[in-house]
Amino acid sequence: MKTRIGSLAVRFLGTFTIIFSSLQVTNAQTPGTAPVNPAFLQYIQARAHGKAVAKDGYGRGDIPTLVDYSYLKGRVPAGRLAPQALTSSYDLRTLGKVTPVKNQGAYGTCWTFASYGSLESALLTAETRDFSENNMANLHRFDNGYDDGGNYTMATAYLTRWSGPINESDDPYANGPGHSPSNLPPQKHVQEVLFLAAKTNALDNTALKQAVVNSGAIYVSMYSDFDTNNFYNAANHAFYYNGASNTDHAVAIIGWNDDYPATNFLQTPAGNGAFIVKNSWGTNWGDSGYFYCSYYDTKMCSGSSASFNNGAATTNYNSIYQYDPFGKVQSLGYGSTNAWAANIFTATNSDALHAVGFYTTDIDVDYEISVYVNLSQSTNPASGTLQANQTGSISDCGYHTVALTTPVTLVSGQTFSVVTKLVNSSYTFPLAIEYAYPGYCSGATSSPGQSFSSSSGSSWADLTTWDTTANACIKAYCGTGTAPQVTVVPAIADYDGDRISDPAIYNESTGIWLIKKSGSNYALTSTNYGGLGGSGYAAASADFDGDRIADPAVYQSANGNWNVLLSSANYFLVEKPALLGGSNFAAAPADFDGDRLADPAVYNTSSGYWVILLSSAGYVAVAMTHPLGGTGYSSCPADYDGDRVADPAIYNTSSGIWTVMLSSAGYASINIAQALGGAGYLPCPGDNDGDGLADPAVKSASGNEWIVMFSAGGYVPTTLTILFE
């Protein structure tokens, strides 16, 4: 075993040391553009005076996206979905995850209501918000006027450039066209929007359903002929359209019922089943503002949809560097699945670069981010000093923010570049760019020396040589020179089932997980698990389903919510509202009863009392009769004695002393003889050597230093440098 311990340490140190080389400049070939959406071209041709037509007194206004996302049809991120795990019916209203129905009136602003129907739902139940559709409709900057319609990509551009969301109370819908106050502060920083694939057939609903379960209501498009007697049964609030007209209305799916009778529709579809849909025509319409749309509807979800699943606190970053106020307008590529893009910025303040934002155009995309400072060549974004290099993967198409594991210090007036390499799984147009498109975003502008693209990473072309108005959709998020208060914490667990714990960290601000799996030679995996966690959530991974693979999980101490992705069900999300704990509690899950199932548990950070839901007793709550810990302690339960029953344990955050109640010794309390960690360290025990005994371990709160007391090596502290880059 000593040999194994030594080799393990060598594997850690050897695997996590990364050497980078500089990029050299030669010539770059010209990129090609992705096909424009045929439905968008039809919309441009058919648009009469640019005005969305109101029917039966209610406005429509959803317009096709300029980019054709049909290539995503039928494609699912690897290992994401579990059709057998979804319930036959689901309704966010029963979970308190839907904000009240609103009324757009006769204006073509449905797209703003559907966008906020999704974002407001994602924020529930932690907080209830009411955002201003009026502000988005007035200040989106695209060529369309207030009443001319829009889509979720326009909403994404408005939100990710931090123009909103604005409070409804600060800019109420009653203000109307052209009446929005300027310079209102955004209430959230939207750092991610997922673009969901269109359905391939009537029953291809799993991805859409999973998105609703994961994050709340989703933005979808439909054709909305409610004012004839052909498609809408007002008595049952049931809609089924079986024609070929283009979509014209945006709504929000908030649930489904697989058994909703086909006979409830005016025309009988081929089978049962319906989505539960939130409209924006007021509570006097439909079923208090809702309706049921048949799975067999030919236009509901026939195009791509969106999940506005992220609204972070505005304290996460203080400033943003960007050239793309219109967001992704088109996709570029060089005939292969990989390409490079870069933006060169000049720092306007002395602060720190904490995160990078960009679009992915495919599912299962690998990325590499490089940050250079003090560029020596204005036409070469890689000609400076390399300050950060980070790799990972993203499962979903859409807009994403990746937090840098090590922030980059910037000095006012200093040039710096953000270089992204994107490797798609299939689609050959990896780069998202903005440029002026007549009738859509003709106001887009650019200047030479801002944005670049490359087919190889070793030669660069200024995007203005492709189009004089083109920029790369890459944003840089900065702070005040220090990392956000809520940053990265260890989330060590056995994520690959090889009986050896995997080093992992979880960003409590962004919800990004970085895992180095021992079973794959500690290869790095980066993911947000489709929107698991983020601001207000703490990591709580454990084996909740008994398959000996840790399930990614988060705990929200504000209200006691637990969200678990079950590995045995292809990482299906289980949400347990107000299951256990709440304010002043921290998650402490472990297998306390020895049945191979982790028991949800919490630890009161003030009193030191523990409450455990024992899986072997039907998840009955059991409270410890005596406190263990309290103020100044962190919980760190694990199986320290090898009897396959977790031992309650605490860690003194000042002295580094560990106290463990050994289950094999009648839960007698013992102190680990040697202090491990202390101020500036976070506890992260796990079986790092595979001998069946948990090893006490700590991670530096602000660095890459990990100290492990390997049980198989006589509990001698071993310092490791583990780089998540």
C-alpha cells in the first residue's frame, strides 16, 4: 500500500502540472458562415411594415431566429437524460415555481413575457421577482420596434450585456412604446441561457421536460390560431394545431400531462398528452391564463427553445468588457468542428478578470480559454504574456460564463486578450459572431484590432476583413481585484465508481463543477450539470441511489431545498423542496445507517445539533441527542473506521483539530492527534487511496494546495498541488 500511496501522489503532481506554449502568427484562411434560418428569410419577406398582427385583441410577436438551429434536432448531451425517470405529469404551479400570469395586450411583445416567464421561474422559490417586459421591448436595440416582435436570442443579447432585467416597478408595462427610463440598474446578472433543440416528433419531449424540471419554465414558440373554431377548445382550454404555418407567438411551458385525453381537443390528435402552457394574455383568458397544448401540435416546439436558467447577484462582477451588444447573430467555421476566436481589450480600470462569457453552437463542446496581457502585436491576440489557461467542457448549446480558477490582475491602460478554442461534437460552425444584418441588427459596428478568428490557433485574421461590422461574441467579466466572496469550495467524492475519491471543486457563484476523475487518469471534467446550483447553493454530493457512484447534489440553506442528479437514472434531477434544514444549517450527507444509500443530513452551524433522514427507516428524521460542533466548526462526516457506516465529524476552522464520533466504538468522540489545516483551509475528507477508510484532508481556500493524511500510509500529511486548469 505504501507503494500505491507514493504512486498516487506522483499521479496527482504529474497529472495536474500543465505546461503551455505560445501561439505564433502566420496567415489565416477565410471562415464560412452557417445557413440562415429559412423561416427567418420568409419572415423578412412577408413582414408588412414590420408590425406584428394582433388577432382576437391579443398580440403575438415571436419571430424566427436568424440562425437555423435545426441541426440540433434529435441530439442529446451525452449521459444527460433518463426518459424512464420522468413522471407522467408535472406542474411547476404545485411547487411554487411560476410567477403570476401577465397581460401583453395587443402589442407584439410576447417574447419578452416568455423570456421573463422563464427567468422568474428559475429564481423561485428562493426569491420572487417581477421584471419589466416594457424595458426589454423598448431598449433591446434591434431594428424591430416595440410592437414588431422578437425572439429569445434578442432577449439573451439584452440580458447578457447587462441591460436588464429591470424591476417592473421601475418601468411598468403601462409606460408603453418609447417610454422607458434610461440607465436603470439591472437587478440580476444573467450569465447563462440554454438553447434547447427542436422536437423531432410528437413524443420527443424528454429534453424539454428535463429542462422544466431542472430550471423551471422554458421559452417556446408556437402558431397561435386561437380565434377560429378549428384548433382551440375553449371549454377545455385545449389547443391542437396540425397545419404548416410559421410560428408567431412565444409562451412558456410550465409542465405536462402524458395522460391528457386526446378527446379534449377539437380535432383528435394521434394520442394523449399535452404540455401545460403559461400564456401572456391575462388571467381572464384560458384556464386563468394557462392552456393545454397537444404533444402532436405541429408547431409547438418545432423550433429551438430557451431556458433562462440563471440570474446571479449583481455583486458577482463589477464590470464587463464586450463588443457584441446584439449577441450571437451568426456562426462561423472553417469546415471542421474546431476553431479559435479572440477579443483584444484595453483595461479601463485596475481590477481583476474573473470570468469569460461566450456562446457554444453545439452540444458537448470542449473549450480552452487563454488570457494574455501586455500584447506586443496589435494584430496577434496571443503575442502577450500568458496569465491564465483553462480547459473544460459544456453540455448545452447557448450562452455560458466560465469562472477562472485563478483571476488575472489587470492594470488600467493595459491591453489584454481573451482567446477561446472551441471543439464541437458535430456542428462545423463553432464560432459565434455579431455583425450588421439588414432589417435585424443594422446598428452593429466594429473596428480593426478588436476581434480575431483562426482555423489553427497559430494564425489569426481580423474579423473586420470578413465583414467590417463583425465582432467575436466573447465577454470578459471583472471585479475589484479580489475574488467574489462566494467562490470555489471542494466537492470531493467518488464520481466514477472506482472506490477512490475524485478531487473536485464547485463554484458557489456560477454553479460550475470541475472534477478530476481517478478512473480516467484524473482527466478534467467541467460542467454545470444543466444548471445545477449556483448562487445560494452549496455542494452536497453523495451516493444517494446506492450505485456506488456519487450523485452531484446541491443544498440551499436559505430554505432547505436539495437538488440531486441521480447517477443510476442517467443523472435525472430530483428536487426536494424544503426537505431538510434551512437557515443556519449546512449540508452533511453520508451513509449513517450502513445501507449503501447516503442519508440527507444537516448540521446546525450555531448549535452543533445534527438532523439526519435515515434511508433505512423510510427517511425518518433523527436528531442527535448531543451537539457536536457549533460556531467555528465545519461538518465533515465520512467512514473513518472502515465499517461502512459514516461517522459524524467536525473540523475546527481555527485550530485544524478534527473530532470524530466513531460508529464502531459506540460513537465515542476522539480527536485526530495531529492538527490538519486550520484558518484558510476547508475540510474535504474522502477515500483517496482506495483502502476503505476515509482520509482526513483539507484544501487551501484560495489556492491549489491540498493536504491529505492517507490512512494506508499511516496518516502522514502529504501536500499535493492539484490544478483545475
